Amino acid sequence: MAFDFGIKHIGIAIGQEITKTASTFYSIKALEGQPDWNELDDIIHEWKPDLIVVGDPYNMDGSRSKIQDMSDRFSDALYKRYQIQLEKTDERLSSREANERLQNLDIGTKSSSNKHSISAQVILEDWFRSKE
């Protein structure tokens, strides 16, 4: 399971390590980067992931982004709450790739919910590729 952290939305994708495939799943609303933990509890308990991958929001030049500290706190909270192995992966181009996919699907880029779940899918696909 992968997460694209955002201040207003957190995208979620699910994947299969055997086939190395990822699919968009859902996007939950967040308030200043804080998810609805009850909603997230339901998702985690239903899907029972073996691993959580969280996108690490570096700037394009490799420096830390403005929201990286918030993303780190989110990752730490995920691990403490669920005790599931967690890995972070560079997400620098995931939003751009998600926008391109939305345009190709003719969904439009205005739907932040779609964008974040597709970004989570890209994050998970990139993580799978990094393990080959």
C-alpha cells in the first residue's frame, strides 16, 4: 500500500509485490496534513498490507521540501499506529506523471482526489522498479 501525502488530500494506492502492479485506490481528506485516522484505520484493517510505502517529497534539486517535515510526521504516525514495515521513496515526479495520466484519461487535473490516488500509484510503481 502506498501513500501520496498532501496537506488537504492523502492519496492511496494498493499493489501486489508478486506481479509488481499498482492500482489507484482512494484519496482521503486531510486537515493540515492530518488524515481522518478512523477512516485510515478501516482501510488498513480491511486490506492488511504487509508494507507501507510513503512518497518522500523532495524538491527537484534534491533539497528538502516545505512539507517534508509534515510528511515525516505522517510516516512516523503510520508506523507507530499500525506497526507495519514502512519505506519512503522519492516522489519528485509523481505529481507530474499523475497529471499526465489524468489528461490522457480525459478526467482533467482539477480533481485533487484523482490526482493524489494516481500519484500514490506512481509512487508504488516507482518503488517496485527500484527493487528490481
